[in-house]
Amino acid sequence: MHLGLPIAEGATAKVYLSDNNIMKVFNEYLPETESMYEASKQKFAYSCGLPVPKVLDVTKIDGKQAIIMEHIKGRTIGDILFEDMKKAEYYISISVDLQQKIHRISADSIEPMSVKLIRNIESADILDEKHKAALKNKMKKISFEKKLCHGDYHLFNLIMSGNNVSIIDWVDASTGDIRADVYRTYLLYSQYSTELADMYLRIYCEKSGLSKEEVFQWAPIIAGARLSEKLPSECSERLLEIVNHYCPY
């Protein structure tokens, strides 16, 4: 099948638009279960009534795993916002309202956040064994109500089509503490703009009644887990500094 040039490319897959559908084609090195793993999370989110692209098929294209899903016409809120930063509070507020809809959903049928975080912390080579143990011990002491968490929630994973917004990229979804999910979003924004990150956290806390301190108890755990991702755009020194500041041993 000739798909042409990708319209987007991430760490694990390339995304194509073909026959008015989205084709997410995964890299060859990934486990054979990767496409089913991600599709099941997206299907769950869709079944909960969230604005999520419908999964049409899980298949192989030219020997590579692929998910075929409906095409949501529109632009990411991230692209829209960066054309006019004066509307930052408006778009962040929209994103928070939608994130809170996710966080109200109980989810026992998908991967627990704690399992995912422990796996990532263990695979973060830059962390020594004492830090790994301290982070896992800190996580065990936090009590919370299990809710659906997106795991990679930011403005570039929100597509605006008219007055509607759809949420994409569900591979990192899990069931866990919404405060951890909020800190993950804060951490992603703070990599590029402290002002935007602080605005997001302020608005989320105002709308939810959470405090910054509640959210930041997850800071070293989420930063430590992110070290396993080894992304060229992320500074490992920055993440280590967060770990050391909030979880010294």
C-alpha cells in the first residue's frame, strides 16, 4: 500500500492520511502487541463517551503493525495557540475542562499507573539503585482513587474541529492518580515555558480544588520515570535535579 508522506511522526510510529482515514504505522522494532495495546486503550476511552477518534481496524501495512482510525479534521490546539499566545488562558482552560472529564472516569480494565511507573523507573539507567528504591517507596505511600489518566496530555494531542475538541495519542493511558497525570502535563509544559506550565497548574487547581502541593508530591516520581524515555528534546539534568530536590536519599 502506498501511503505517501507522513503527516506526523513520533518516537514509535508514523501517521498517514489515506482514504480519509488515519493510518498509524508503528516502527518495526516494537513488540508485536504494540498496536493492539494502544488500540485497546483508545477503544476504552471511546467507549466511555470521550471525544476520541474511533478505531476502525488493527492490522498490518507492508508488514508493519498499524491502527486505522477515523480522521478528525482540524488543527491541534498547540498549533492554534502558538499563532496567538494572547489566548493562552482561553485554550488552557478548554484543555483543563476536557482533562477533568477524563479524570472523572473510573478505569480498572487498563494498565495500572503504578506498574507503568515502576517499569519506567527501573529502566532509567541514569538513576542509581538508591534513587530507584526511594522513588518506588515514595509512590507506595501515596493513597489515591484510581481514575483514567491520559499519560501524555498536552495541547498538541488535542485537535480542534469547529467548536469540538478530540483527544489523540492514548498509548500512555493508565488507571491511577489524577494528580500524577496533572504533574506530567505540568512537567511537559515547563520544558518549554514556565509561564504556560504555571498557568496550566493554576487553572487546573482552581477548577478542581486540588493544591499545588498535592500535585507536586508526584514530581520526583514522574521526573524519574520520564528519564527512561531518553528523548533528545528533554534535558536529563533537569529531570535529575527535580528528583534530587524532592526525593533526596
